[in-house]
Amino acid sequence: MVTTALGTSRVWVTLGHGIINEIYWPATGTPQIRDLGFIVSGPFGWVEIKREMLYEITVPAPYVPLPQIVHEGQGYRLVLELATDPLRDVVLVSFQLTGEGTRLYALLAPHLGNSGMDNNARAGEELLAWKGENALCLTCDCGFSRSSAGYVGVSDGWHDFAENGRMAWSFAEATLGNVALFGELQANEGTLALGFGESLEGARTLARSSLSEGYGLIRQRFIDGWEAWGQKLIIPECPPDIEREAFISSLVLKVHEDRTFPGSIVASLSVPWGQSSDSSGGYHLVWARDCVEAGLALVAVGQVDDARWMLSYLVATQADDGRWNQNSFPDGRPYWTGIQLDEVGFPIVLASKLMEEDALAGMSGVEAMIRRAVRYLAHNGPISAQDRWEENAGISPFTLGIEIVALIAAARFFEDEERDYCLSLADYWNERIEDWTYYKHGPFAAQYGVDGYYVRIGPTGTDEDLRGRIEVKNRGGETVEAAALVGMEYLYLVRLGLRDANDPRIQNTLKVAEGLLKVETPLGAAYRRYNGDGYGEHEDGSPFDGIGIGRAWPLLAGERGHFDLMLGHDPLPYLATMARMTGPGGLIPEQVWDGPSIPSRGLEPGKPTGSAMPLVWAHAEFLKLLVARQRKRPLELLASVEEYLRLKETKNDTWHWRPDLTFDVVPAGRDVLVDMPAPFVLHLGFDGWQNLEDRPSTPLAFGRHGVRLAARDFDGRLVADFTIYLVDAAQWEGRDHHMRPAQPGV
């Protein structure tokens, strides 16, 4: 479970195994602790409650993330309730331990500044830790009777009990290391306050202030804030279990929003397989794609203001050249700087959706953002440096589909040449989807009785390159034929309105994907990202360590449900599957276990693995599918795109030739636009360089330059021969090109 308060507080809390895991402060991108847990001692001995796994979590209402956690084992019952102070950077934990002769101990593992290295800890009446400008203070209204500061794995509280059977160590300080704090509580009932600040004094002041105000008042303020937000939710009528998950999903999206930078939503407040390593990595970064997915979902459930904040955030964090970095910290600083062209197109989709919902009024900078994004797509598409799984360059049906609808949707924001160029490029790319991503008579065609199928990704965008090879990043650099990799990307072509659900090519790929990627579990069917994926636990259940076996994703069950909707079926079974595949608090994981049960590792078929949980993208998919079920259409199916494609009666009349995306044959009756990023001269001849002429380029929209060869230029000719002189560089390109017109009717 994840929780935060709605207010000025800048603290986000995650729960796992019945205790507090990472706490993020002062932004969603910066975890400050690894965990805060408890040991219970008594006549029965001692237990660390997170290892017992004997707990239940409840909340006052599905949209109020005030968790009460009840741990009940032999000889003890521990009730914890957690509230973040809406006014202060403080986490309050109310505790009540019952059981004859029992005592309670708090264990705190600081990871200040997103790292366990070089932390400092001090134990006394309060537990303190600091590093640089990050500090924390754990205090309690009943006080600590004893406390200790040690080093993880050597002199921490768990090792104290493991070696001595009791708390025997009382070290005053541990510095410049991976430290741990430990304290015996003077009473079995009270309130802990964990405050964060830029100094020890500040953290202590905040923690003590919250304790002084009192848990009851802060708890009520916390509840009031969430109830006010939750009452605005519009959840479609559905079965109770689906409704509960819809409230949880809405809550998850809101919890992941940063306070200092409204509209920034991190992909997950979690560290995948974090219990198995000391890595500071995680999903606590902002991806433009996930941000838009969340925004569309919040629009769907009536939280339009939240979606507007996300669009404003995207406007603010766009680079001057029109792209968004692969991901960034909430303040906009890039982390990984790869480029994924779906992340350039998605913000246009969100802006267009808000326009269709009459929700763009009063916003500024949106049209300029769209113009910059379109310019970037025009200069760099359709080949993306990374696909949506951040693994390969090429043309993916998913990314290409987003690029195309972004261009069509953007056209309504422009006039004349800019509008016409957007639509011409979108039409051309749309017409070439199958040339670039559909492989006829591939290695799976005969096996599944089809003539071809869409591949996961085409390496560089020519039909010949579908015979090339793709590196599978999570299998130690192994390469496979592009035609031998199938994913779920093709489904978005239907969802976006670019292809009909009953298109034979879509149906062919459905047969192949169902056979290769579908995984049946006791809780329902989910899907792997692609055949041969290596991102997931090993066969024995050991954690992913750079290689592994890709497991099933509930997110992809949602994508499959959207496809069923487009076929006219009720997608409720897919919603039910996603709801069943959650963790104890209703969180949807990135992946679920799809092998035999391994109880020793907590792995059960259909239930969460050690991957990211919650996955914001998956919760957004759940909400979008639920609302799409009610509306009978996907949220991503834009009215402007649907209308344009419906009214367009003829094929695109212009093919765009580019040096990185060439073609040899021009369909009959088509113009060719030699489309370049800078001024040039086209040195042109026909049928063996006869009738030579030089045609200087003219400016096109969005900084492009072009020379148009009209269809009539090919009349009576077999081949066009040309080369290019680059004006700015004052040199010839150094290559000759040839294209021939197809025979009429071809």
C-alpha cells in the first residue's frame, strides 16, 4: 500500500509485509529510509513481525489511505495505524501491543538521500539520522527506555536479538556507513512520530510538533482531505470487487503525485526486487508516458483538474527541441536521457483529450508545446531510439500508432501548411504500418495457420529489415530474428482507431500472440510482454538480476480487455482478473508469478512477484478499461482522429522519402516529397540519368525542407535517379538513389 496526506506535507509512505517500507521526502523521487519495522518479545521468545507475515490491512474507505495493520501471532496482537500529517513532513504511527509480558521495539533503517552509504545515526531519547541536507528524527510520546545505533548486518537490532535473544546493545552512535537505529518503547501503546528536515533540529521540531497536536486531530484532518477528494470521483456502476479496486486505483494515481511539483506522477513508489539488494534504483521517476496514462485515467473518473495539472507539468518539462527525456526526477531534472517517441506523442493525446472534454480553458503554452512536439516527431520519427519497454530502437506498432494519432490530433491546433503537413505525414506513416511491422510467412505463420503477423518491433523501418535481428536486452545480449519476436503492441492500432478489430492482419496476430504470450493462472489470464522476455524472476524464483524470465503482466490483461471491447464484447472478465491479481492492499503489480508455487519465496501463481508494486500504469489501465466499458470506446480513441479517418475517402496522395527511410517503388498516382531536415538541391534524372535537372528545396512546415516529384513526373518513365547536395554543409550526400513507379493498379 502507498499513502500520503493531501496538504502541504511532502511525505509519501509505502507499506510491505505489514510494515513501513520506503518513505519519500521531500519529493516522490527521493526515498529516505529502507524500512521501519518492529520486533515483539515475550514469554514465547521474539519475532520480527515482517517475517511472520501474519497481518491484515484495512482502511476507513477505499479512497482514504489510512491503513490499519493488525499483526496477530502466538502470544501477541499488534495494531498499527498510520497517518501522514497534512501540515508537516511527519509520519505518525499509532501502536497498541497486547499480550502478557510482551515488549515492543522499533527498527529503523535510514537510507538518506536515496542511499544506504555514508549515513550517520545517533541513539538517545530520540532516534536521529543525518547525511548532508537530509535528516530524520523518530520520537515517541511514551519515550524509549533503551536505544541503540549500529551498522546493518553487524550491530543492528535484528542481529542483537539473533545473537542475544534480547536487546543487549546500546551503542550511542554509528557514522559514515549503512546504519540502523533500534529502540525499546517504554509503553505498549502510544504514537511514534518520524519527522524529516534539512537539519536534525528541523526534523525534531516537526516530529515533536505533530506529537504535541495529537494523533486524533491529525488523523481526522488526514481523513477529511481524502474524503473531499474522493467524493468527486465518478466510478461507473460495476460489481463490488471491481468498484473497490477502482477506488483504490484512483487513490494510487493521486498518491503518486508530487506536492512541490503538482502534476508530476512517478511510475511507482517502489524498488523492484528491493528486498533482495541494496540498490537505490526504482521506479520513483516521472515518465511522460506514465504521466499521460494516469492523466487520461483521472479524466475518466472525473478528476479533470488533476489531469490539467499533469498537462501543465508536461508543458513545463518539455525540452526546447520538443522532446521529453526518457524519465526525470519530479523537479524536471533528467535521469535517463533516452528518447521514446511515444513519450513525445502522448502529451499531444492528453491535450487533445482535455480539449474534447472542454477542459483546456485558461491554460497557456499548450499550443506551443504541441508545435514543439510535432516538430520533434517530424524530424525524428517514425523510428524511435527506444520502444515502450526501453530496450530497442526501431518501429514498434505501439509507438508508431501514438506518433500517427498525435500528428492527426495536433492538426486541429494548426492552420494551412502546418496542418496539411501533419496530416500528410500521418497518412503516409499510417499507410506504411504493415510494410514496417507486419511480417508475411514468418516463423510462426505455419504453426498458427496464418499468413503473417505484426512483430514486436521492426529494426529500422524497411520490410527487408524485418528479416534482421533484434537484441534481447534481458538475456545477456542474445539476438533473435525480428520476425521471431511478437508482443502485444499491435493491439494499440485498434485501440487508437487506426485498424479495425476484425482486420485479418490483426486477427492473425491475435492467434499468434494468444499462443505465445497468454499465461493461464488460477486467478485468470495475463500476458507476457513478448516471447523470450528476460525481465523477471528466474525459474527457481530467485530475483531478477539483469537476466531472468519475463513473467505475466496484469497491465497487458487490461490491453487485451480493451481489444475485446473493440470486438463488441464485455471486458469485465479482464477487469476481474486484474482485481484478483493484486497484493494484500489492492495494489496491482508490474508482474505476477506464472510458475509453480514457491511458498518459501512468497510466490503463488497469479499473485505479485518482486517486481514494482504498485505500477501506476497498470492502475491507470484498470480505470481506463472500466470507463471504456461504460462508454463503449477507449479513452485514447480521440473523436478528432476517428472523424478524420472516417471522412478520409482516399489513400494518402504523397509519400515522404527520407534518407533514413527510403523506398524503391512508388505506388501509381502518388507524389513523392523528398523530405529533409535542412536546405538541399535535388540532382534529378530519369532512366539512367537522362534529362538531368537540379531542383532546389523549398521550406516546409516545422523546419523541414522538400522537393516534390509529382505523379506526372513519372509518366512514361521507368526509374527516377537522384542524389542530394546539402546546402548548409556545401557537399554532396555521396549516394545515388533510385525509385520506380509501380504499375497502375498495383
